[in-house]
Amino acid sequence: MPDDADRLVFLHGFTQTHHHWHRCALLIAAACGDPTVRLVDLPGHGKSSGAGCDDTRAYAEAVIGLMDALGVDRAILVGNSAGGTVATMTALTYPERVQALVLVDAAIYTGGGTPPLLRPLFNTPQMQRIGPLIVRGIRDWGLEFGLSAWHDPEKIPPEFWDGYQKPLQAENWDRALWLLTSSSRQLDLEERLDELTLPTLVITGDDDRIVPTEQSIRLGEALPNADLVVLEACGHVPQEECPEPWLDAVVTFLRGL
């Protein structure tokens, strides 16, 4: 890795935390000469304060704000799922601040934001009060996410379950989810992919049931300067389910920068 590429910022998926990056981030740091690694809890998630941001653009601003606070001029952004969406938006908005992207099962073609006709209803005072109560009904989501995110859920280590469930026990998690759901906007990232000429690694499992594998393949083919890696017998969180081949692919990419 070149001297100015020694800052990696890891971005988790929505309603998750930095927990999903712990093991692989340490391995990457060791394999790449111990670069500085930052594991981020996005606003409204994990140990970060506040009730979250109202759309992906605001999360991108939060990433740049963190980099400013840490004195990081340029970074390699590594994002999984919605974290990949945030990483992509950050690179589009602040191209001079992002050296490269590692997009892991990134949600680029999915999501779509709140339908325009429903936004007035979602943003009424009444719905802002009862919305968080509605989303509390997904408390079992952590379990369902874990089962659907792995190609073979029987291999999920027991300690991983806490990581999937803990985000839904944090203060304001329900408000954070409702805020993003009710205020999100169509991003139209697909229309801007040709602007992303920076080096990019698109990596996915071949059995992603959350962001379908074919969408990551499509993304890798659409980006002007992307490498695409599809890992066999792996799901939506390959950094957890298939850490060794995932690490090999990422380290090879980083060393080639």
C-alpha cells in the first residue's frame, strides 16, 4: 500500500455496528503493514450518539466529519450492505477524500427510499410519534438477519448472535430506523456510477439473499475501474462467513493500489 493509503474506514450495514468488522479489520491491518484502521458506528447505531440521519447523504457527511475530526485527509472506505451505499455516496460527494472503495455486498440497486406519495403521511407529527413504536415489532430482526445473511446459518458461531441482536437493544434504535425509513430519498446512484473512476473492489457471496448476488455482479461490471470477486458458498456477510478468501481478495486489492 502506498504511503498515503494507510487509513481504512470500515462502515457497517443499517441497524448493525462496527462489531461485524472486528476480526477481519485486525487481520487486514496485520497483512498490510499495520495501517490505521477505523471501525465506525454510524449515527444512531452502536455507541454513537443521536437518533441517526435522515438519508444516506447525511451519513456520508458524518463520515467526512469523522475523518476531519481524526485528521484523515484521504481514506479507503470499506462498506458492507448499506455501509457500501454510504461509502459510494461519500466517494461521489467528496471524491478528493476517498482513495479507493471496497464494496462488500453493497446495496446500490436496492432500497429506493420512501415513495414520494407516502412522505407527507410519514412525516406528520402523529406518525413521527407512533412510527418508532411500529418498528419495535421487528425486535426479532436480528435473528432473522443472521439466518438469511449466511449461506449456511448452522455455522454461525454462538458469540456472533450477540452482535446481531445487540443493535436492537441500543437507546434510540427504533427512532433511528424510523427516521431513515420515513425521510429517505431515492438516491439514483446507478445513474452516477460512471463518475466513480477510483480503484474499487466489489466483493460478494454467491448466495446473497439480502442484496442479490447478481446486483453485485452488475455493479462490478458498471464501475469503470472495478475488480469483481464472487466467493463460493458464502452469503451477505462474507467477512464473517468466509473470512479467509474474503481477506485474500481484499489484501490483494489493497496491495495493488
